[in-house]
Amino acid sequence: MDLRVFDIPRYLSRLPLFSDLSPAELDRLAKGCVLRRFSRGEDIFRVGQPCQEFHVCVVGQVKLYAASSTGSEKVIDIISQGQSFAEALMFTGRPYIINAQALADCLLLSVKKQAVEGEIEHDARFALRMLAGISRRLHGLVHDVEAYALHSGVQRVIGYLLRDIATDSTQPVMVSLPVSKATIASRLSLTPEYFSRVLHELEAAGLVRIDKRDIHILDAPALASYQSP
């Protein structure tokens, strides 16, 4: 992709957060945006660095994670194409409290805080759209905490596999794991070994078929109601 011909206003108009902006507003906001490339494994930001912008993943995937002093990681979220991150933190005026790393070669669009504040001053409805986006992210995090506290490891894995699938469908469907099993396991607060063990348990029960990162769900209703022996 040639960044010199990337149409930032047009791209912004396709995002739910900015879809209601006029062409003039999009052009104005685009002046406060920066396109950046990151290679797989490259840090996007680290804990303690100043946060003066939020980011949209144009191409690739981003891992948001916390790291302990011993080097262990807890994946907080996996950001895919079209998703944004760091909006809430940008408004606090505080440094980043988590880390972000490219899981694949990435193209990110960074939107400067000054540009966002300018649009909020221009039209208060923009602030409401920002709040709606932040609220959706908060709702997702609360749902995650609830799942970790109340659901077994098997239920978390099943919930992940069925997250975008109608559970009343009896037709086989394939789910392709977007990142490594270890990364997904960390996202679900499980060990990689336990995550793999659950997948093989579901395969032995005739509910899924595993082909590397492709998980073929053979019976979604039965999978949704499965209880580990």
C-alpha cells in the first residue's frame, strides 16, 4: 500500500466513529492523523510513554497486554482491522498503562488528541460518539471479567469459538484462529496447554475438528450446551 496516495478522509468516513462527519470535518480531522507502519513483533507503545493520540488498525493485528517484572504476559485484547484502541486513556492526560505490540505487519492510523478535541469543540455530538465507542469497549471488558470469574475454562473456550456464530445453526462452520493458540489462551486467562487440551477434548467429543489454526465446528448447538465430564 502506497501511503502517499492513502485517502485518510475517505477511510475515516467508513469508520462508525466518524461516519456522520461532513467532508469538511473529515478533511479537518485528517490533518491531525498520522499513518505508521509497524513490523511483526514491533512495539507500538509501552507502559509509561505519553498518550497523546488514539489508534485505528488499518491492516494487521495488535496485541494489548500487561507484562510482569518476571516477563510473563497477560493479553488484554486483540485489535483487528477497523478497530480502534487507547481512546479512553488519551483523554486522561496520563501515560499508557498497558503495552501494544504488532502481532503481524501493521498499518495504523493515529488520531491526535488535539484534532479530536477540536472536533468536540466544533460539534458536541462528536463527543457523544466518542463516549459510545468507549462505553462499548468498557462493556466488553466487564463481560470478560464476568466470564473469567463465573465461567469454567471449557466454557471460555467454547464461548470464544462461538462468539460470531449463531448457536442454533446445525450446519458445519469453520473458525480460523486469528493469532497463535498461546495468545488466545492468554486472552482467556488460560495456559496454552490447557487451551489445547480443551480443544482436543471437544474434538474427542465429536463437536469440532482441528486442522492447525482452523477449527471446524460440526454441531454448534451441541457445542454450546457441552458440559465437560
